[in-house]
Amino acid sequence: MRAKILGDHDQNISVSDTKVHYQPSQNPSFDFGIDKLLNEQYFLFHPFPGQDLRAGGEVQVLSWLRSMAARRLRGEPWLGF
């Protein structure tokens, strides 16, 4: 058995990740994901831990403000009232 030292690596590495992107409308969007889905632990120049959970989101404020300003100029309700 070889010692695990920095710069070493495992010979057979197979990793599975998953990610879901949810966008209910043009703005905002959300991301949810799991890295190393099967909780694989491996060594590639340094040890990698098991499973990672990730979450993120995005709001495009400038485009939202532009669309609200355009609605207001047309005399339409721009904040839902």
C-alpha cells in the first residue's frame, strides 16, 4: 500500500455530481446541487472530503428595475398594485 502524500493520486477515480436549476420566471433563479453524490472519498494531490451540498441563487436587479420603469411609463401597475 502506498502512502498518501501531497502530490500523489489514486489510480481509479469516478465521481458523480448532480445539480438542479430552478427558474420560476425570468427573474430570480435558484441552484441546488450535491457534489460527490455517492460520498466518494479520493486523493488527487490532496485528500478530497466526502459529500458537499451546494445552494445558490441569482437576482438580476438591473433588468428587473428596467422592466418596472417601462411598466410605469406605460401606466401599468408596476409593483402588483
